[in-house]
Amino acid sequence: MSGAFPTRTALGRQPYWDWRAASNFMLGGSGAGVLVYAAVCGERLLGLLGAALVGGGLLCVWFEIGRPWRALNAYRHGATSWMSREATVAPLLFASALGAAWLDSPGLRWLAAALAIAYVYCQARMLNAGRGIPAWRNPRSVPLLVASGLAEGAGLGVLAGGFWGPMALPVWPMVLLTALLSARVLALWSYRRALPKMVAPGRALRELSRFGRVSGAVDVLAIAVAILATADARIAPLVTASALIAAGSGWALKYSLVIRWSYEQPFAVPVTVARGGEVAPGARPEG
Amino acid sequence: MTRYVMVVDLRRCIGCQTCTAACKVANGTPPGVQWRRVLDLETGSYPDVRRTFVPVSCMHCGNPPCLEACPTGATFKHEDGRVGIHYDLCIGCAYCATACPYHQRFRVTRQSFAYGSEPTPEEAHKFDPARLGVSSKCTFCSDRIDLASHSGRVPGVDPEVTPACVNSCIAGALHFGDRDDPASNVSRLLEQNRHFRMHEELGTDPGVYYLYAEGDRT
Ligand code: SF4
Ligand code: SF4
């Protein structure tokens, strides 16, 4: 984010990471998912799309940081920083994805898929380590982001398959998509259940609950559509609809998580002192 | 070992923000950046309403989430517990700012001034281009603390080597010193008074203590 931070005496959403950071989570997760899908389906060129998406996400972040010409310093603290680890996995992922496409090597495709899973895991842990933001600190954000990235990637993989070839898919990519969508629905449900322990009652919790309900319902719809499409994968509109929802709903989820739900940890004191020194109950502003 | 901490006596703070102003002058922070400020918390409901003034700054955590997150190693810990930032390593990713549960990290990318488009003489004097585009926060007036090790003076006792906010407090609400020295001013205060640290449940081991009553229970 450019410009000065606000005075921050009144707390609200974190003001540091904007759409550029959110794009890294959206594109990076989807790209990783595409790489996994490419390995599972034995697609030669699809991995390149996955790598390009991951690269696009990193480029967005590069435009966000305050000192972009020092970006390589991000490799200096892999001992504890998930951002360093994400940066470390990225070039390995690019090399294996390129190699897999160049040589049409299943081994390299699977290596790229393994690195893609490592990449999306790093991203999930990276968000989770933002401990100043209760919605991120929720440990269940990790499986949620991983499941979402894989589901988005499968959706994009199915769409790309339709774009490059006939939409008459073999059945099992749709089975994979259905399974990943179901995993995301479960992960979102589990994330929402854990929220009240992390997020103070208030705006954040209300917004999260509202979005969670809508997003969960949309995903359940997508699963129903995907099951129908699996029964007959030649029904192109159904295939397209479920794949679009898999990607779009995941992006909406991540955009919301990074930007809309990113209310900061409120200040709190366990006791207050009344005039005359009398100790009184504490103060915890609404989150 | 030494662990420098700050002790805030909530019974004494009157919310005058003198420490806030002293910090701005001592560190030349630009508009919108407050390495130190005093929260004004209103609790209760009419007619039983209470105002509590809570000075906050970087807590110089013993287990700082900002340091764990930082991808460059720009955020570091001194041996005496102070948490600092190497401005020349920082890439300004602001990850530390999202990791800090106390909202104590700032980043500005452009020079700005309190009064219009020209700096005041003080602002011009204090301007440090190394602080543009990178993260910044309270340093516990590190230049002064570093001076203590060369001069033999004692932080928290000798004003020249004590943070500006502590020196400026008109109510004697702020104290600074070595928590690991049982004879230090802060150790005695912590022994004689009930106290808490903010958001201890997050495991950050904050280095700012708040006193709220006499007695030796925490
Ligand atoms: S208060 Fe925030 S910036 Fe200061 S050491 Fe703790 S986590 Fe880091
Ligand atoms: S903004 Fe600077 S100090 Fe903060 S995490 Fe990024 S590199 Fe580290």
C-alpha cells in the first residue's frame, strides 16, 4: 500500500495489504492448484498456466512492497518466515513446471505438483502468521486456503481443458473437482466454527458469518452442479458453471479474507483504574 | 542478562499526550506515524462512566511475531530485549505490521510535513530518507540506550540515556529499566504493585507492564 498509514488510533481493517497482496493469494493458490491438476490429468502444457499464475501473483506483490529493488532480501530469513519460504519454493516450482512442459516428463510434472502443494501451504501459513489479524490467526485458515487453491486450480484446469479441446471431459477430472469443492466446503465450515474463539464479537465476526454462509451455499450449489456434470461430462454448461464457481468463489473468499475481514486485534486491558485508585472491570473495544 | 522494559502506572497517567509529543520531536516521525500514543478508553455506562488512559508503543516483545514473520531479517532483537529494524535490509512488505497484535508498525513511502508542503526546520533536520518505504516503530530511543553502554550511565535513571517519553512524562507514570536487575527501579515497581501486560495470552512476552494497584499479585 502506498502513502502514509492512517493514524490508527481507531482500529479497523489492516491498511497494509491491498488488492495486490490479495492477488498473490488468489493467483498463487489457483496457480498451484492448476499445477496439481496438470499432474493428476497428465496435461503437458497446463502446468505453464499454473506457473504463470504463480508468477503473476508474485509480480503483484512486487508492486506493493515499499522497496522493490531490494526484493531479493526476502530470501534472508527462511528460518522462521513463511514469506521467505514461499519465495524459496517459487523458483523451484517455475523450473520444474518449465522442465515438465519442455520434456513432457510425468516425473517433473509430479515434482512441480509437489512443489505447488508446498507453495500453497507456505502461502496459507504466511497468512496465518499475521497474528495481528484475528481472522488470519485462526489455524483453520491453513486447510481452508490449501483446499481453496486446489479447488480453484481444478476449476481452471477443467475450463482450460474445454478451451483447448472439446468439453467432453473424461469423468474423473469432474470427480476431482467435486472432491476438492467438498473439501473446501468442509474447511470453510470448520474455519467458521473456530472463529468465535479468535475474533472479538463485532463487525468482523458479523461480516465473516454472513459471507461464510453465502460462500458455503454457493459452493454447495457448485458441488450439486458438478455431480450432475460428472454424470454426463458432455453437458458443457454444467461443467463450465461448476468450474467457474470453483475458481470465482475461491477468489472471493481470499479477497475477503485478506482485505474485508482483516480487522485488527483490538487493544484490551483486563482492568481499569477508577478515580481514587479503585480497580474496575477491563476494557475491550468491539472488534 | 539485561531485559529493558517499560513500566506504565495507569493510576498516574492523565492522558495529556506529552509523551506522544516528546516522541514525535525526539524521533522526527512524520504526520500519521505515532510510535507512541495514549489510548483514551471509555468504559461503563451513564452515570457510572470511567476513562482510562493507556499509553501504548512497541512492546519490545520477548517473543515478537513481527520478527518471526519478517522475511529479510531486517527486524532483529538486541541482547537486552529491544526489538529493532535494519532499515537498509527492510523491503517494506509490511508483513511485520500484520503480525504485530499491538498496531505498532508504520510504513510511509513519501515525505510529508505537518504544516503544508515545506518542512519545518525541525522536520528538515530530522528527516531520514532511509526510513521511507520501510517499516518503522518505537526503538525505545535506541540511540540513547546505546550511549549508556559507552558512558556507564544507567537507562531509566540518567535522563540522557532514558527514552524521551519517560523523561517527558509530567505525572511520573512512565518508567524504564532493566527487569533482570532485581535492584532496578522497574523491578522494584513490579514487585510492589499489581500489574498486567497487554494480550499476554498471545504468547508475545511483551516488554511493557501496566501497574494498576498496590500489592504483589500480578
Ligand atoms: S509490539 Fe509489535 S512491533 Fe513491537 S516487538 Fe511486539 S510484535 Fe513487534
Ligand atoms: S516491512 Fe521490513 S521489517 Fe517488516 S517484515 Fe517486511 S522486511 Fe521485515
